[in-house]
Amino acid sequence: MAQSLKTVKSRIRSIENIRKITRAMEMVSSSKLKALQKEYSAFAQYYSRMEKMLNDLLASFPSSQNILLKPRLNKQKIILCVVTSDTGLCGSYNNNVIRIAEEFIEKNKDYALSLVAIGKKGLNHFKKSKLVIADTYTELYGHYSYEVAQKLVKFLLHAFLSGAADEVYAAYTNFISASRVKPVIGKVLNVERGDGEAQEYLSEPDIDTILKELVPAYVAMKMKNIILSSFTAENATRVMAMHEATDNAVELLDDLVLVRNKIRQADITRELIEVVSSADAMKG
Amino acid sequence: MSNVFHLDIVTPASTVYSSEVISLVVPAELGYMGILANHTALVAHIVKGKIIIRDKDNQAKIINTEGNGFMEVLKNKATLILESAMEKKEGT
């Protein structure tokens, strides 16, 4: 056994500390996850109803016009929002988002692409690339804030309407359940006409006026959905990562305790042999 | 034909109301409008104001709304999507 008792003991101590930290982080994230999950599920109800209403309306009034609905024929400029976390220690969460964002960038390299970074990790990653970073939103620390989201939506709508962007996409993580999250790319602008049931609606006031209010509201809620879903997924991934880290620490600790005991036993045996052999020598 | 219809009021934070009602009055963009059962399909833009509900026990209930909102009436079901909604307590 090459390791000395002292080094093994200090390793045990440090791993014990790590285990305590990861366990605490797991608990913190899991309580955050619970709160966010509640918020997200209430919001998802609202959002899905709004989406359905919009799609039904668009199907019912196929001739309706709205500037946010109109696809740009001469597509040149694209904005991609990358939603990542501000802090690390959440497993592959950020890497997955960045990976699909880079795939998207590679696929659309013929267009002028600029990025909007939400979260420090994405910002730090793409800072090194040659891409233009149009806007950044950091230090949210997994809390959805209405003001920040409002600013972001305003920025995106302005970019789209002023022609600074012909299409807006977002790379984010879709929260499916506490044990399943999926990084995806979603289109934000222009708003696509989804599948809806056509109905004979009366509208008050006329449909174009309603759409003028409904479509921007929908875009704002879509961004909120993207951000909330990502933050919920971030905490879910962190719970998983920290749980795994705690398990690994416990496993390592078990192994090290075994090593420590073996070394100690070896030391005792060696000392005994010394005592016995020196006693033999004295007799001799 | 029954004289009640289903009403759902949802906000981003929660589902505020979900029950059968007799009548509903909402602040639409061009003025207050009343909805009864078996109304034809309708969409409306809701503005700030009071939503007055008469539930199936004939009890009135007032909910204040602020900001943007939308209403859809379809197949004897009304859905109100509001930015914010606060139930008005009695005496206030």
C-alpha cells in the first residue's frame, strides 16, 4: 500500500465535505424545483389555452392579417435566443442546449445570425465564437422575472418589426417531467399558423384588432413559457446531477474507509512484528 | 336546453374560476357585454374592468381584471384568458 495513512485520512475528510455540499445543493434545488414546477404547471394551462385560442382563430379567419404572422420571403437575418443557466453544477444541462444551438448555427450559416444570450453559461461559451451577441440577460439565477422577460420580448419584437431580424428562434430545454428534460429549438417569430379548428366566430371588435393584441401577447407568453420551462428543467437536472454526485461521494467514501482500515491494520501488524522480532533478538 | 354554461377564467398564475354559470358580463373593448347559455361562437378583446358572474345558484360574483385579456365562447363554454384577475371581496 503506497498511500500513507495521513493522505488517506485527509482525502476522506475532503470527500465527506463534498458529500455534504452536494447533498445540501440537491435539497435546495429540489425545493426550488417544486416551487417552479407548481408555477410552470399553472402557467402551462394558461399558455396552452391561449395557443389553442390563437390557432382556432387563425384557422377560422384564414384571410386575417398580422405583421407578426407574415413570413419574410427574403429571409436573411436570424436571431437565436440561447437559454442557459447562470451557475454550473447542473450536469449536462448547459452543454445540451449549447450543442443544439451550435447545430442550428451550423445549419443556418448562410444567414446573418446573431445571438441573444439568456444565462451566463451560454454567454461565456459564445463569447469565444465570432457570432454577434445582440443582447444578454444574465444573473437571473433561475428566477423568472416579469420585467426582464418584458424587456426581452420588447427587444425581440422591435428587432423583428424593424427588420433587424427576419426570424427569431430559441434554443431552450423543454421540461417534460422531473426525470425527463429535452433540449429543443423553437420558432418564436414569425408566429406560425398552427392546426386549429375552424369555427364561425363573431368577433368584437374586428378580428384584425383582436389579433393585434393577441399575437404580441402570445409571443410574450411563448417567451415566458420558454424561460420558465428552461428554469424548471435546470433545477430538475441539477437535482439529478447532485443526487448522482452524492451517490458517487458515498461510494468513494466507502472505498476509502476500507483502504484506511487496511493501512492501519498493516501498520499495526508491522509494529507487532518489530516488537516480536526485537524481543527475539534480545533473548537470542 | 340547459340554461347554464361552463366558464373558465385562467391567469398565468392560476385558474381563478371554473364552474357552471347562468350569466356572465365582461368588459369588452367596445363596452360591457353579457353572455348567456347557448351563445354563438364569439371572440372578444377584454379590457380593464369588472367581470360579473351569476353562478348556477344565482349568486353574483365580481372579479376585477386589469391589463389585456381575451374571451372565447364556443359550444356553450366560455374561456377567459386574463393577465390578472382579483376577486372582489364583499364590502370593498
